[in-house]
Amino acid sequence: MFQKIIKKFYSIGKKWRSFWVIIPYGWFGLFLIIPLGILMIISISEPQVDTPPFTPLLRYTENYGVEIRLFFINYYRVLSQALYCKAYLTSLYLAFSSTVICLFLGYPMAYVITRFSKPWRVFWLILVALPFLSSFLVRMCAWTNILSTHGFINFLLGKYFGIAPLHCIHNPGAVLLGIVYSYLTFMIFPLYITLEKIDPTLLEAAYTLACRPWGAFWRIVVPLSGPGILAGSSLVFIPAIGEYIIPEILGGKQCITIGRLLWYEFFVNHDWPAACALAFVMMGFLIIPIIVFETLQRKVEKNLDA
């Protein structure tokens, strides 16, 4: 009886196979392709002081004709003005620097966690994920109290070392600290999953062949952890480029990033076409590292399989 029910469901699913395939493609088109198409249309529109703050692409003339007006100057403005170029460079610098720092901090942490027994591994992983139990905004506001002129760091420096208050906030360094603090967990977990799968007998075999521990680490552990390095780097680098909250709270007026410019163009300047063009150019910057990470990950997986 049970086998007949399974066969019946299997036959129904086989008949509706094309329908089940359409569902993910429909989801992909509804929540990605259509919004990107709307952004593209707005980005090549002309801004206006009205609601909505952009002109339609299609206009009907007096002779019952259709006129199409494409306003590509938004892209020229975004790519030529010094303010936008500086924001792109600042965002790329912060994303790249935070990825490198997270890698150098997260790799030894993940490696040390894998050396513990399983109960202790769970304990340390819970500690790593513990900051996510509180609000992201609350944690960033807490950093303002720590780094401010009258904050905790300057209080300790002034009371015990007699050092004048340091300017620790509203600069790129504070933003970099906030990004590393927020995204370090995204680097640790992929590294831990990869390092945990490495067979410890490989290291024992290397030791028996007179290989020193440091040499065995670089020749065995690091190459085998390549997929985790690439996965963690992509999870940190890609969202860090468009980060808005951390530069807004910790960066001040000196740290202008893409995320802050997007917010300003949308909600303050009300120039939606320029904001959409800015977003598309930023996505162009993101496609390059995504392709690089994907290509490197495939090469690493092929080398590991070989």
C-alpha cells in the first residue's frame, strides 16, 4: 500500500516536472530580474522635481506618436565626478582591508577551535556567534561610546597613562574596526567547516616524513582550506562594499562610501536616476570579485579532487 502511494506521487511529480522547474526561475525573475529592470529604467531616466522624481522613458507626442528619451548622462556623472570616484575607492579599500584583516584574525581562531574536542568546539562556536544575539545597531552605537573623545578608551588612557584624548572615531580606521568586528564571524564559520574536514592523519604522515609542523601547516592545511578561505572572503568582501550603517555611525563626514551616497541621493537629494546609476556601477564592481572568487574556488576544488 505504501509503495503504491509513493509510486503514485512519483508519477504525478514526473508529469509536473516542468512546473516544478518553473518555480525557482519564477522566484528568480520576480525578486531579481524585475527589480533590476526597474532600476535600469530609472537609471536612464531624466530627474525631475515631482512625484515620482524621474521622467518616463516613453512619451506620447501631439501627433499620437511615441517618443523614447534615454538619459545616459547619469552614468557619465557617476563615473566622472570626483566625489563618486572617491567613494568607490574608499568602499573598495575598506572592503579589501577588512577582508584581509578578518582572514588573518579568523584563520588562527578557526584552526584553534578545530583542535579542541567536540564539546569545547560547540562552546567556542557559541561564543563566536554570541554578538549576533544582540541588535546590530545597538552594537555599533556601543562602539561610539567606546571610541568617542570621552569614551572608555580615552578614559583609560587619560587616567592611567596621562595621554590626551585621541581622535578614535569619525575616521576610516573606526569604520574598518566596525566592519571587522561585524563580519569576522562570517570568516570564521566557513574556515572552521573546511578545517574540520581535514584528515589529521595527513599531518601525522608529514611528521613521520621529517616535515616540520610549520612546513606541514603551509603545505597541507592551507591548500586544503582553500575553499573556506574563498568562501569567507566573499562573505566579507561583497557586503562590506555596500555597507551603510557602519560608515554612517563610525565614519562621520570624512568617510564617504557608496552606501552613504546611495542613501543621500535617494532620500536627501531625491535624485533617483543618479542613485540607480550609482547602484548599477557598484554592482559592476561586485561582479568582478564574484567571478574571481568563483573561478578560484573551482580551480581549488579541481586540484583537491585530483
